[in-house]
Amino acid sequence: MSTQTPHYMIVGGGITGLSAAYYLKKRLESEGKSFRLSIVEKSPIFGGKIHTLERDGFVIEKGPDSFLARKRPIIDLAYDLGLENELTGTNPAAKKTYIVRQGKLHRMPPGLVLGIPTQMTPFMKTGLISPWGKVRAAMDLMKPKREAVTDESLGHFLERRLGKEVLERIVEPLLAGIYAGDTFKLSLKATFPQFGTMEQKHRSLILGMMASRKNVSEESAHLPAHVRNSVFVTFKKGLQTLVSGLLEALQAVDLRSGEGVAGIKKAGRQTEITFEDGHSEIVDGLILTTPTHQSARMLAHVPAASVLQNIDYISVANVIMAFDRKDIPFELDASGFLVPRSEGLTITACTLTSAKWLHTAPDGKVLLRCYIGRSGEQEWPKLSDDELISKAREDIRKLLGLEAKPLFAEVTRLMHSMPQYPVGHLEQLAQFRDALAVSLPGVFVTGAGFHGVGLPDCIRQGKEAAWQLADLNEA
């Protein structure tokens, strides 16, 4: 360790990097340590995929729009930043969700949790699943648990427990909104490990999910009272509130945008970072939070980093459209709908944004958000923005009867933004990190490509990396 003031650097100024910086600064200051801290971001702005746009009185999220309330890391961070009163929940009058089946919207039966039925009567009445499909799903209540505890694909697990129909018509469209992936290629342990735990503990996935619902009130105890009954939460003025809060808390930190890192290698007991403009710096600790393929390129001197190249990323887009309420030919009493692959449409889902989030549109106006792109449907980037808007409008016309031309439309292309965790993902990452600790001690690599793509998961990973670096500093 250098005898001078230690210099720590975080590469990547998205939510993982900003959280890592915040918690590292907080920890070192609480211990009375002196240090220098830099955050380096290649793009001109901080915040990563978070991008809140205010236009004509609308609050528009061009990236992620909310997070699961039950996941504590983001709520804890909101409290730490004094932002808890800025949190807002979904509209209780728009709780319905629909799934498209043969061109028609069918309401998702009450009691579904992540697509898993926890109330059998509503599930047995739904038109989404055939009589045989319902019988097959109910067999989960009797089927034995899998004896092997090795990783398997999410798709194989769900098909094994609930059958093909429930997987394809309900669960896969729902989970596609989280990972945009092929469930038969996604790791169960890396995406929904609780499913495997439920099977082992309760023998049945349905019984396990029913048991877990009893703990919901306990899980929500950490939430501010005004959002305690909401499954999803965001901020009244958009998710940019969180980024602004972090940047304000990091004012004393060396914030550097527009700087890209070319390479990282060992320099004695320290680490040398070479930048794309040719200059280099020596640091005493590093947290790397960029997408895994970028991290692999920077860590070219570390043979074990080649595993990061094997993590595929899916590109997605969203088309946001604003309308006059008088032009909307349907009730705004739902949060939106999901579109299974079998429907052959361009969009994969649609959120009735201003119905779900009352703060997002002025009175008399309506905001819709259509999602495009998932695994196996990666031709859309060849289309122009106008073509994407046209295709989204055509799908909405077919499904909702909405003929009106939007007041405006915003297209966001999130290229290579959705990491896909392959079977065996966690084991491969554990081996990589063990090798990294030997070849580059003091360097930690984390982010959405590792242990969770949602905002709370990224915040948690940033905090964990900060704690690991601080612990190493004490060793």
C-alpha cells in the first residue's frame, strides 16, 4: 500500500458505480481514514441507463422506470440520501394486468406472483390456459422435488414444475420484461434462486410461493408508510432524483466524465490504469462496474477475465407515446399488458404509464410505453425510429383500437443492455473472482452482468464491492 494518501478509483458512473462510491466514501469517513476517490465515466453524463426526461408536463423515463419495493438496498439508499419522502407508489385503481392470447387481452388471474399461481380458483377460471394446461400446472402440488441441486435453466425448471403452457403463456412473457431472455438459456440460480429454494423446502413451487406470500407484510415493514402497499415504487420526479441525490452526496469526489479506460494491470502492490487518451494513473484500489464485455477488454492481462466475454447481452428499445385522453377508446384501469412470443407482434409489452404512475402526465393527457426486443428478436435495430414508432402504433391499434396519432413519441435504444446469465453463471463468476484476487489484488469487478440487473441489485453489488475494498484496506 502506498505511504501517501490512498487513491481509490471507480470505473463506470452508472448506478452501481455511484453506489459503490457513496458507500466507500461513507465507510472510510466513518473510520476517520484519509483518501482520494475518483469516479471515471466514459459517457458525458453520470447515471448509466437512468434517464428522466421532462417534456410538456410529462415525466418520462427513457430507461428503467421503477423498482421492486421489497428489495431493501434502494429503499435504504433513499433513506441514507434523505429522499424517502420523494418515493411514490403505483395507482391503486390500476392494478389489473393483461396478457395477449390469440390477439385478445386476457386479464391475469388474481394471485399470480411472478407468474406462479397462489390462488387456485382464479387460475382455474382463466382463459389464458387450456383445461389440460391447468391440470398440468396443478400437478406441481403432487410432483416430487428434484433431488439434484445443481444449476439448471429457468425454462426447464418452470416447465418441469408447471408445464409448457404456463411457461409460454404467462411466466415467460412476465419474466421477459426483466431479462428479455430465452428462459431455456438463463440460469435458475442466477435469476430466481428462490424458486429452487422453494422446491427444496416445500417440494412444490406453488406451495412454496403461497408460503412466501405470508411474509409480504414483514418484507414491507421497511418501507415509508405512503408506499407500503405498492409492489413497485419510483420517485415523484423520476429516477433521476436518485442519481442527483448521489451526485450531490459525492460533490467532494473527483467526478470525471468523458474519460474511457483502455487497460488495467498490476503495478507492484498497486494497479495501473491506462486511459484511452494514452495517459495512465496508479491507484491503491479499483472497482470496475462497466458491462462485462468492456470489463473483459480492460482486463486483457488477466486470462480468467475471458469468462466475462461469454456473457451475452440483448438489445432492447422502448417507444413512449403521448395522447389526449379524449382520443383513448379504453378504460385506464390497468397497469398494462404483456405479449408472448407466439403472438408474432413487434412489441413485447406495453405499460399504460400515466394510469400506473399518476405523476407522469398532466391532466387530460395519457402516456403509453411500448417495449421492443428480446432474445431471438434482435432484428429491430435495423429499423429507423419512425419505423419503430409505426410498428408500435400498429400493434396498439390491433390490441387496443387506438387510432389517434400521438402528440409526440420518444424512442430509446438500449443497445447490449440486458445481460443474460447462462447456466453455471454463479460458479463461473466465483472462479473468475478467485483468480482476479490473486492476479490483481485490490481490484473488484461487479455490476448488472454479475448478480442482478435491477436497480436494487446493482446498488447492493456496489455497496458489497465498496465494503470488500474497505476491508482489504484494513487488512
